[in-house]
Amino acid sequence: MSEQTRRDLLKRLGVGSTAGVVSLAGCAQQSDDGGGDGDSGGETAATGAGDESTSTESGDGESGGGESITIGTLFPVTGTNSAYGGGHQKAANLAAEEINEAGGPLDREIETINRDTEGNPSRAAQKFRTMINEEGIVGLVGPYSSGIGTTLAPVARDNRVMEVSNGNTSPALATAGVNEDNDVKYYGRTAPNDVQQALVMGRILNQRIEAETASFLYVDNPYGQGLAEQASENFEGETLSMVGYSQQTNDYTSTLDSVFEDDPDAVGAVMYPGNGRTILNQWNQGGYGGQWVAAEAILAPQLLSDLSDIVEGMLITSPQTANSETFISNMGGESAVTQFAPHAYDATYLEALAIQQAGEASGTGIAENIRSVSRGEGTTVGVGEFQAGKEALANGESVNYDGASGSVDLNENLEPVVPYRILEVTDGEAEVIQEVPLSYFEGKM
């Protein structure tokens, strides 16, 4: 009896199974250099708490037999970015449910194994390896954080499991995940590369504010540092200081002193909601002044509402999303759609469509087909339309997935280039004041 067959038998008998419920909430301190991009009780595809699965039998990573196809998710259900992770998990599980209702890829159901990154790269990597070795996953959706994504991409590469992040935006990850033995890339993302966001931050500083000087404050991890450095390069004025902040403290007075020491016209900020709330309160109490230009990570509605007087007039960059009414409704309303949740939904759909086109449920099959199903010239597949894509592929036609986050046309690095928005905070809400079209990025990346 093979190890996989034995494991399946044990699952049917209920021995060592982990059926349960997955929480969409949490608020613990993030640790070990984690952090998100762009990164409270509730329910999931089952209902419940953190590191569990929507339970059906586990497949073996190859096609055939009618067994379920196992895909993992890794999101920040707890930790600094828990404001987002619950929505990510719910969106991925929603996609799997819709795909299964349409019969699933290769007429097999998708089983999702949901895990919590805990905001910790080493813990996330451990959980990823366990899902590969013990649960037999062929694909992963997540993580949200570039700091964690940097840790997981080599695991995906070495084990030939396809990882599609919904929120990693660090430029350093553009070429991640290439296995030199078979020249296949096992890492992709439905979130855009921060080279784009840095261009938009520079555009705000240069054109809207017309700043002559600026300082940059960033969370001290690959996401924060990479974006801040790119934004500084796109700023045409003088950069006075580049200041990284630690997530392991609650007193940012000296950090703010360094940022505002030379009285910059504006501050480009890359902050998470957890630490950002503390930083903004201490900035307000210290009377530092200055104009904030913030990256999308701070775009948490509750934070903006709670600090409405403090963040009034803050400018925020954000990738455009389609605002699909169907997706929003199926998620249970706008309050359930956290930043980059649509991208988690799209990552799940793309992996399923790639399996259908490959004709096999394997990491390599997904990796080799995911780009073509994102940008084919045949049938357009939208939110909730897996059946249409499945039928088109079964008939030998190509498909073009156009999903909850918009058009997800993956390039050779398996990442999209998307329009951006510039938002301004007014009365505690971020309102779009300018659209930045795709044409703005042509020749700049």
C-alpha cells in the first residue's frame, strides 16, 4: 500500500483527521520579520478557526481516479495583517466552492487546506512543507506578505508545487520560483509588482504635491524597503532620509524624529495597519506636520475611520480592482472584501483553470498552463463562470480569465500589470481622485 493510499484510507476512517472550522479573525503581534503588502471572528467554507481544511479526501497531486485535488492557502489570519487575512481566506474558499459546484477541474473537486501564516516566515514555511508532504497539495494560494513570500518561493520551486500569491508585491520576487532542473517557474502572483506602485507614488510627489523634498518611512522588510527605495528613485526632488521602522516596538518617537528632522515637504510611507495606527497617533501627538503619501498597505477602512481626524487629506496609492458586484454579493457584502481578497479569489480560479487545461493535477501542470489561461484569445471567463471555462478548454478552445480583481493577464514573470488609483482620505474614507491608466506605465518598467 502506498503512503498516499494509506493516508487516504486513514482519512476515510477519521484517524488523525483535522476536520474543523477556520477563523477569519485575529489580532496578535506579528513576528519574525513577516509582513504584508498592501497586508475578526467569522466563518470560512466550513466555519471556525485558523489552521484547518474544508474536508474531503486528499488527492495525490496527479490526475485521475476522481479523487479531490488539494490546494493549500496561507494567509495572515492572526498577526499584524489579520485585518486582511480573513477576507483572503474567505475569497479563496468561495472560489473553490464555485469551482466545485461546476463539477471541478477534470471532474474532480477542489479541497482547500487553510493555514495561518501567523505573520511569521519560518512558521509559514513549516506549514507549507507540511501541506506538501502530508496533505499532498499541488498548488498554494498566498501568502499576502512579501517577507513571507520570499521564504516560501524556494519551497514551491524545490517541491514543484505552484504558488500564486494574492498580495506579494516586492520587485525582488519577479523572477522567484524558477526550478533550473526543468526550467519551470513555480511562483506567480495576481497582485502587481511594486515597480508600478513606486511610479505612482513618485507621480503624486512630483505632480500633485510638487514636493521639493521628501523623506521615506517604511516597514523594515523586503516589501517596505523595496517599495520605498523604488519610490525614492522615481521622486524628482531631494530625498532627505530613508527610515525603516521595526514591528517589534510601540514607541516610534525616535523614528518620527528621524523622518521629520529636516522638515520634508512630504513623507512617502509604507506602513501596515497595526504599527501604522501607533505611528500615526504618535505623529499627531508630536505635532510633526507634513503631507503623507502612503502605499496601499494602510488602506484598512476601520483604521481610516477610527483615525479620521488624523488621516484627513492623506493620499494613498492602490491597484484598481474590478469591484465585481457578483463577487461582492457572494462574499456577503463590501465589509467582507478586504484589500487583495479579490486577488485570492482570482489565484484560485487560475490554478483550477490551469489544471483543466493541463489535463493533470500537478504543480508543474499548473505552472506550465497558468499564463495561457489568464490571457487567451478565446472564451472570456469571469466571476462565477468556471463552467464556461471548463467547457471551452474541454473543446480545445483557449480562455481569457477576467476576474474579481480585473483583467489578470500574466506576463512572462507570471505577474499582472494593472491600472492604479490615487485616493484621498476625506472624513475617514478613501475616495478615488485620479485613475492612472495602463498607458502611464508603458516604457517605464
